[in-house]
Amino acid sequence: MRWNIPNVLSAFRIAAAPVLVILAILGHGCTFLVLYAVTLASDAADGFIARRLHEESEFGARLDSWGDFAMVLVLPVGGVLLWGDILMREAVFIVIVLCSYFVPTVVGAIKYGKPTSYHTWGAKVSAVLFGVAVLLLFSGVSPWPFRVFVPLAVLEAVEEMVMTCMLREWHAGVPSVWHAYRLRKIERERM
């Protein structure tokens, strides 16, 4: 277990989760959104920094996934406590997005005994778009970016499930279904 800058950024997201819940309980919506935006920035930065500094590791990939998971769990809690009316209005879209996150995670956990940590290009783009869309939704600017984001979340989930079906062994950091296909060929050659 190595504590480097990318891993500290991922751990920060995990540590921020209870703080965000407390902010939501206390009714501090603006502070919640600011801290949530900071966690999104840390999520964007950790992978970039890990690649730049050549500090990628299985531990880092898992920690990043746990940080993402913590933020996905905290957002509905904050949403219910702070913006229940918006959640009710956007319930169908929110359920689809949550399923798009949890179903591939569960499928991977069933197959490999642990959640996937693919960190696909689609997931990275999706995370940025999701963050912006959620901030616009909860700040009252517009629900449309969030609604437009939903099909992209579904496509990204389908890609991850296809990758899980293709790969026999757990792999971290698989950028796309094409890369999974190449890994599958390597797995077959070793057999």
C-alpha cells in the first residue's frame, strides 16, 4: 500500500463522503455543491497524475473505484435531504443513472469476486459530464444537461458489462472494449 498523490486524492473523496452527508443534514446546499465539485476535480486529477508520474497500481485503481463509489452513494443522500423536489421530478432519469452505475459493478463483483476497476475512456468522459450535469441540476440552472447525460451513462454501463463478459480474469485500467478484446486474445493464448 503506497500513499502517493493520486492515492491521497482518491482517499480524500472517501473522507469527504461523511462530511458531505453532514452538510446535507445541516441544510448547507451551497457548501455541499462546492465540496462535491472539489471531489469531482480530485477524481479527474488522480488518474491523470498517476499516469504522468507512473504511479498506477492495482491498489490505486481500487482506491479510486471506492472513492467513486462513495461519491455515487453520497449524491442521492444529499439530493434527498437538500433537493427532494428536484429528485422527485427527475426520478426516472436518476434511477436509470444509478442502475447504470450499480449493475456493471454488481456483474463484475459476481464474476470476479470484486468490483471492476476498468476506468474506461467512456467512464472518464461520463464522470465529467455527470458532474457538470448534477451541479447544473442541483444549482437550479437546468435539468436538461442531466437528462441528455442519461443515454451516455447507459452506453458506458453496457460497454463495461460487455468487457466483463469478454474477460476471464479481473483487470484494472482497461480503457475500452477494444482493449478488452485484445486482453481476451492474450488470455486465450495463455490457455
